[in-house]
Amino acid sequence: MQDTGERRVLHATRIPSFDKVIGGGVIPGSTILVLAEPGSGGREFIQTSLVNYCSDSVNRVSPPEGVQHPAEIHCISLACSRDVFEQQMEDLWNTKRDSQFQKMMERVHYTDLGEEIGGDLARLFERINAVPDGSVLFIDSLTVLLPYCTRTPDTWVELVTMMRRVTRSAKKRRTTILFHLTSGILTRGQENELSDTVDVVLNMFWQKNVTVKRQRQMYLLKLDGRMPRIDQRDMVIFNVNITPGTGFEITNMRRVA
């Protein structure tokens, strides 16, 4: 795997098992598309990353050398209200809404656009750009936009164009952005077009041809140099485990190319 020896300040993904493999995190200003089959771990990746950031903030955990805390933690939801979001966090972490949990949730600047955004991409872009420089931003479901953005060729181009603008803006402002998109809804060509607009694509899926137990897996589909320790030639598959209290974690890395 690539290790240039360069000293860079990174944003951790706050998936500890993943950060260990990729050299601590990603370059601030990266845009990351979590492209996931239903139930394969995409939502849990986003949630685990977010809640670990909140835990670090509440407990004043110092980041490892070469890693910096984001200025703020933001979530723009196109899929659920804040109350539903907190319920999902509670279920994933097998916890109660005690004072510690509430303190963690208070660290999230949460914006619910689900019932009002429709296909208004200009408004979404404006809200993304309102996030302070140097922050980390989670966008829970690009999938919600697809009924509006796949109606005509023009509406599809609008989505692709907005994603490119978001990626350019994120680099200038050193804001790391994670998007979740359900795979298998778009055509392969459309998925590739969206993948081309971001820096990193994490592809999550269910292992095929398994006769005993289904296994979640993750494949690093695109890197663009945003993970210092991983080279594009080091194409690997990870097994994924999701457990209450720990959330998303990777195991058993296997090189495939």
C-alpha cells in the first residue's frame, strides 16, 4: 500500500477499524459517496461515524497525531425528522436517552429538509454551503432525490452538476462531506456518473454465492488520492460487521487486484 511519508492533517471517518487501515482518515475537503445495497451497512456507516464524532466532542477526546477535529458536526436529512434520527441512534447503540446521550445529540447541527426539499437542488446546495468551513457534513439519503432528478435528462444533469459544484466547494472550504445513496435504483451508467462527481466511493453489498450465512462487505471503488495510505492499485474487500454498541466495523481485508 502507498505510504509517501507526507505529513498531512486529516479528518478521521471515526470508524476506528477503517481509519486504522487508511492511515488515520481522509484529507479535509473530501467528498465521500457511500453507495450501498439495502441493509448492507451504508446507513450504519454514516450513523457510526456521526455518533463517534459526537462522543469525542462530549468527552473531549484528543485526536491522534495528524488528525484534527472538525469545526462542527452537521447532518442534513432528506429522509427523517430529528426525533426519528435520534431513535435510530438509540437503537444502533443499544442505549437510553439519558443525559449523556442527549449531550451527544446536541453536538449535531441537524437540518431536516425531508418534507420541503422536493427536487429543489439550489436550496440544498445553499444549505450545504452554509455549513462552516472545516466541518464534517453527513447527508443521509441522496436516494430521496431520485424520483425528482431522474424524470428527464435535464433534471438528471442538474443533479450531476450540483454534485460537482459541491465537491469543488468542499475542497475550497476543507469541509468533508459524506453522502448515502442506495445502489441498484439507478442504472449502472448513472451510478458511474455520480461516482465521477466525488472523491471517494465506498461500495457496500451483500456477499454473493454464500450458502451458509450472508455477509456484508465493502469495496473501495474510488479513492482519488484522498486516503493517504491506500493506493488505487490496492483494491481490497472488507467484511463488515454491525453490532449494537459498536456500530459499523470492518474485518478481514482481502486484496482482489
